[in-house]
Amino acid sequence: MKVLFVCSGGMSSAIVVNALKKEAEKAGMEIEVLAVGTQEFDAEVRNGWDVAMVAPQVRHRFDGFKESADAAGVPCQIIPPQAYSPLGGPTLLKLANELKK
């Protein structure tokens, strides 16, 4: 599965990426996760991603991200704030799987 994660940048995005990768590894899934900034999302979402997830910090821009994702045929959702942590892997993987269906 290929997951595109749009965030405001910084170390917290690395925490989310690592948590999601570790959880997928535990589940025996192959996963590719890329964190991009808000400016890169529109171009990157067109590059064959399975799902797109939006950080809670940029939820105010969700409508624009959703519009770009819809145009690319990529399901998109804001992640729950509690998943934005090193322990958020199970919630993140569950959301990614639900979006991919």
C-alpha cells in the first residue's frame, strides 16, 4: 500500500510515518509512506498513491486537499488527533485500510 501523508512538516511527521511503517510491518504488510508539505501535495497526489491522509494541524485546508485527491482518484481523510503520536500506528493503519477499500 502507498500512503501519502500531508502535514505542516517537522519531526512530528516523521513520528507518524515511523508509527505507520512499524504497524504495517507487524501486520506483515508492505507499505510505502511519504510525508509531504502542503505545497507539494497537489502535484504528489497524482503519482499513484493508494490513500492520502491529512495531519490535524492542516485540517483547515482539508477541502482543497480532498478536491485534489478526488481528482486523482485517491481516497483522503484527516487522521484523528490521537493518532498523531508514536503510539498511533494501529489507528493509522486501520484508517489507511478503510480508505483503501
